[in-house]
Amino acid sequence: MWLRFEKEKCTGCGACVVACMDEYGRPVRGRFCRLYEREFFDDGRLRVDFYITGCQHCEDAPCIQACPQRCFSRDRETGFVLLDAFACQRCGRCVQACRFGVVTQGQGEKAAKCNGCAERVRRGTLPRCVEVCRVGAIRPEHADGNAHEVYLKNLHRELSAFMEKERKR
């Protein structure tokens, strides 16, 4: 399973971010789900695009490959990439390896990331971000390696362009 984000549907309400923080008791600085917005003009009209970033549970999962402690694994039941934070030695290789910048690590802290609400999914409920999204901008997809990889390539391209514009502001 993986989570598809559709920016065309997102209204930027932030319910997904708050639900994630609430589910895991994470402070704003350490949240797993982030909301970004980009304002731009299109045919003379002001438009706003919103992007949600969280773990993409990549098929090739660079974080799994980068971690010398083997703290990351793919959950057989859900397909999500999970992190065993207790085993983390704070080397930061996973943070550097993540092409979406969603594995986080504060100075002197252990790595942290979205786990797709794997425990909830195992119980038959939806991830919190999906559950609270009233417009269906985040939805679960079942494993299809090719579709997921195409989605990730497009998302990476869009987010990279978006973040580059943000840095230039």
C-alpha cells in the first residue's frame, strides 16, 4: 500500500497535518506530514497550489539501503516502510538518502518518519491523514510497482521545482 496525493483536490486546510501530529504526539517541528503552498499567476489570475509531503514508501526505499543499522524495513502486511527508531544510531544517512526530504532528524536526535499508520491499517482502519481529508486529496493505493514509480518520479519532479522556487523567494 502507498498513499497518493492529488494536489488538484487539496484545499490546504491542514487537517491531515493536525491529525498526524495528534496521532503521534509530534510537535510542529517534528511532524511527519507537511503542507506547503505556492502562489502563482495563471492567465492573470492568482492561483494557489498545495503540496503535502510525507513518506512515499518508495519501492526502492533509499532509506532502507542507506541505513547501516538496518533500522528500516518494509512491512509485509501493509507494504509501508517502517523505522525502528530504537535501533537508530543517529548517523543521518537515511536523511541524506531520502529524495523527498521526509526522514527527519534534529541535532542529536534519532531519525523519525511517517509509518503510514501501519498499526491502524493492520486493524482495518485508514491512515489518519486519509481519514480526515474531506476532499479525498490523500488516498490509499494498493501496490503496483510501475504505477507507484511513475507517480514518484512525477511527484519528485514537481516537488523539486516547487522547492527550488521557494528557495529563490
